[in-house]
Amino acid sequence: MSKAIEIHNVEKRFRLYHEKAPSLKERVIKFGRLEFEEFWALKGVSLDVESGQSVGLLGHNGSGKSTLLKCVAGILRPTAGDIRVYGRVAALLELGAGFHPDLTGRENVYLNGSILGFKKKEIDRIFDDIVDFSEIERFIDNQVKHYSSGMYARLAFAVAVHVEPEILLVDEVLAVGDEQFQKKCLARIERFREEGRTILLVTHAADLVRRICDTAAVLDHGELVTVGEPSAAVATFRETLVRRGLEVPEEALDNPLWDHSQEVRITSVSVKLSDSSRSFLPSGDPMTVTVGFETRNPVDDVVFAVSIFNDADDNVYGANTSTLGLEPQRLSGRGTTTFRFPSVPLLDGSYKIHLGVHSIDGRVSHDHNRDCTFVISSDTKSAGIVDLAPEASISIDRAERRATG
Amino acid sequence: MSDITDTAPLPVVGEPGSARPGIVQRIRDVWAYRELLGNLTRKELKVKYKGSFLGFAWSLLNPILYLVVFWIVFQKILGAGIPNFPIFFLAGLLPWNLFSTSLGSGTSAITGNASLVGRVWFPREILIVAPIGANLVHFFLQFMVLIGALALFRVAPSPVFVTLLPFALLTLLVLVGALGILFAAVNVYLRDTEHLLELLLLAWFWMTPIVYQYLMVVESLGRYGRLFMLNPMTSIVITFQRALYNHTTTGGVDAADARGIGAGSKIIPDASVLWYFRNLALVFVGSLALFWFAMWVFGRLEGNFAEEI
């Protein structure tokens, strides 16, 4: 495999002037000796990124991770050391850099594309995809200054990911737009990865690193602390934060929604419908959900949870192996957990299955999976969520009958 | 795995050993980004008069208004007596306008595009070249007005000297490119540069024979007359005047207009094409050297642009 990025012994020094933007007058008065402090943002960082690899750069604020990314992008020049980048680079350091408010969305797409080094013909080819992705078709010929910040960010992201760079540099720009759009961005980045493109991602969201990256590097005060497997790197990252007495950013916490201990990992999830030749489940038919798991070390008090949500995110059903009457387990090695539903009496609609593994007291979340969905098709014309399937009967009293007759 | 790894040749950002790419490489980079150059130039043109009622007409009105003011002051009040003054004046003003507006926008090109410089990589020189491109478009538009004026005043340009104009224009562009790149880089560190430049351009305007005749100054300077040629704009401006205005003396033309100076007074040198060419060539070579120097300075300073602005 060839190298995509070679970072060799890179150092970067910043001069922090006590007063910003020294003028000629000040320079003359002080004979050019302005007071400044030297600050080494990077102290001899070496890192190689193979082509097709996605690497996460973790670090606290001021650790130098963004500086390193800017050096790779060519925006900052290292004070010492050298950086080689092999391939066409798109840097998502800030979305919409280079958008001009007075130009229309269309004009800005071309301008932004050419800033990233692409030809008009290439942009012509992908223009429709960009507009589709950004979901602002109606406004593409309006001036960008009339856009909402969400529209602005969506268009900018759409340009950056559609120009198909060989190397994508991302700096925490995923925190834009609504959740829906964020998912779309993530999916796009994951596709990038599958296509064998190289990704260098700066973030402090540990979950993101685990999801997207093959390797993670941790920077601490300008020094590279560790490079390795994402989970291990995330652990090291947290240690550096704690050691420095720094506030641990929210994204790096063990938020059950975001972050999991991974002591028990869900390796596979399968949903078996009553008739596997059909893509939907007739209402009332049985369904089986099988969860494959593995552990690296024996883990005590493990509980598996299953929840079903409808389209409106209402929790239709939820239970775990403990509430279902199974003792909390001590797990080691590989295995499967099965939830067998004898009948799923739900009404028409698509449903999501959330699966989770956590400790019996709920304090440690090991892993989760939210990828499964199934579709119910029912013959009834009833409304609601659950097919309670009442039997209906109408009986008529004789007295009433006489009164009306 | 797609065919990405087969794509060749792949660009290298930053040379090994020295983090600073050479001048030739940077000129190549600018060429590789010519698409962006075109787009930025278009952007400059679109944005400049956006929202203004007259739009592009401003680009034409500007020299005409200048002309009216200077005509009144110099011809009517001071009685300078240059025949066909509008042609003489516009022939010098248009290249000067191209020079001064380009230098002005070039100098603040890096500081004015802080958001771009801090966030995206592309050859920074493009930011300086793009406004020059936009001003070149304005120049050509204004040139149309000048051609209209030539027809109106029934002045025939000199065909021989007109052949020198492309070279004069090229020289002007190299000169303004060099100064723009130099000043833009310095301006990032010393913001006074752009304010100083305003004064400099004002003085420079009056030191260039645009509203007055070249020979008037040369004659009053006596044997130091050649010093006037140290101003590179002089050679360029008088070439434009020689080609378009095409009178070397006041003799033989509208005598009423020439009352200030006697008939037969000299305006621009009645020298050969070769003389004009040689002057231009000297400026051209000097500008090239300056350009190289400017690129060298720019290259040394640009590494810290992103953190200084």
C-alpha cells in the first residue's frame, strides 16, 4: 500500500504578540522588538497515513490537532520538518469558506469547487448531485446571503464531498445542520471510506472515531502520545484529559447514546421474518431477532435489551433479558442472544429495532445497534399502532326493538 | 478499492527538506489553478457593482468624469493648451487607472480575504492576480470609450506605434503584478502599507505625465531630464500617448486650443518606434526582476499568512 500523507518531525511555532497587529509606528518605536511569547503548537510530530486509511486525530483544545491538519492542508507552513501529501486534497476545515454572500448558490458552487482545485467540467458533471444532496434546489439561484445557516452549511458540505478528493481532511464540521443531515454526512463519509479514499479527521467525539476510523492518533500539547487502534486511543485520550485536569468534553464522556465500553460487542444482528421470501411481516406473524456478541474478557452482570420504535419514535415495546426473566449473565467469548416474538400484532408501518447490551444496574453501556428495521403489513383497516384485534358484535334488545317498531 | 491509487502524478504539498516551494513551482501552481483565477475574476466583476443602479456603466463614467474635471481645471482655468486634450488625457489615464486600481486591490488582497487564506489552500498569488484581471476587463471597456472619443475628435492613431501597445500593456501588467505581490505580502505584517499606498499613488499620479506633457517636464529638468524615465509608468504612458494621441507637437492642429503654448511646442518625443520600444523593454526587464524579487519575498512571508491575518 502506498502512503497518502507523510508527516515527518513537524514542528510549528506561533508567536503570540501581546498586542495584535503591530503597526509600523510600534515597530519603529520599539526598534522592531515587539514583545511576544513563543508557543510551540507542534513539537516534532511524525505520522504516516496509508492510502485508503481513515485516521482520527484526537486531542484536547489547544493540543495542536487543528494546527496539524492545517499544516497538512497547506494553510500553515511548519516551522520545521516536512509534510508530503500524495493526492488531491479537499479540506473541510470550515464549511463555506470562500462562499461569497453576494453570489448565488450556483455561482458559489463553481467558485468553491475551483477553490478546491476542480475544473468547470468536473463540477458540471456533479452539479445536480450537489444540489440534490444539499436539498436546496429551490434556492440555488438565490444569493447565498439570504440562506439560513443550515442551508449554507449543507451546500458547502455537499460541494466538498462531491468533488471526490483522494484525501479528505475533516475538522469537526460534522456538527452542522439537523440530525437528519448529520446522518447523511456521516453516511457520505463512510462511503468515502469504503471507496478507499483517505480520511484524516480531527475531532474529540470518541464515538465518531470508533465508527469511522481504522487508526487514531492522540495529540497532547503538541506531542503525539499514541497511534493505534481507535478504542485504545480513545482510552489514552481520556487519560490525558484527566491527567491534565482538563474538563472532559461532553462528546468524550460515556454517554450511553454515544459511547460504549465495548467490553461486550454486538457483532451481528439479524431479523428473521415468518416468511423470508417477503420483505415485510404480516401483522400477527412471528419474528425472531438474533444478536451475535463477543467479549474480549469475561464480563459480569450482562443484560441484553430490545426496544421497538415506530416512525414517530414512540417506544412501542421495550424489555430486556432481565425483565424477561433471565438471570444477568457472565459472558465470555462469543455467543448469540435470541428474542423470539411469537406474534407481532402491530399495524401497518415501518419499525426500528434498537438493541443494547448493558450492565444490570444500567450504569455501563457496552454496545448498541440501531440498524434494524422491519415493515408490517396488515390486512385490517384499523388505525393505531397495535392490532388489538377485538371481536366486534352488536346485539339488539327486544324492548328497544318494540319501541322503535 | 477504486482506481485512486493509480492516479498519477500526485501533487506534493511542501517540498522535502525545505518547506518552501520554489518560484517556478509556484507559478506552475497558479497555472494549475487558472480555473479559480477565472472564477475569482468573474466574482470581482460581479460583486463590484452589485446592487448599484448604473452597474458597469460606472466603469465608463469614472474616466469621463475625471476628464471633465481635468479639462475644466487644466484647459479652461490654467490654460495648458494641449490640443485635443480629451484624447491626450484618456490615453494616459486609462493605463494609469489600470495600474492604480490593480495595485490598490492587490495590496489588500491577502488581508481582505482572511477567511479564505485561513481555511483553504490554493496558490495565494491568485488573490492578487484576480483583481488585476477584473481591472483589465474594466480597462478594455474604458478603451472602447477612448476609441469612441478618437472617432468623435477625428484623431487617427499611429498604426506603427499601436503595434507597441500590447507590449506596453504586458509591461504594465508585469509591473503591477510584481508590486501587488510585494505589497500584499508586506501589508499582512505592516497594515500601514495600504494607507501609505494611497499617498504614494497620489504622488505617483502627479509624477507621471498624464495631465501634463512629458516634454514639458523633461525640458525644465534640463540635463537631468532622463531622470523622469526612472518612473516606470512614464515609458508606458508616453507609449500609449504616442500611439493614440499621435501628435508630437502642438503645431498644425487647432490653434485656438493651443493658445497657452506656442504653435510647434513639443508634447511627446518625436522619436522612433525603437526609442519607445527600448524604454519599454528596460521597464519590462526591470519589472521581471522586481517580479522575481516580489515572489521571493512573498514566498518567505506567506508561510505565516494564515496566523498573522
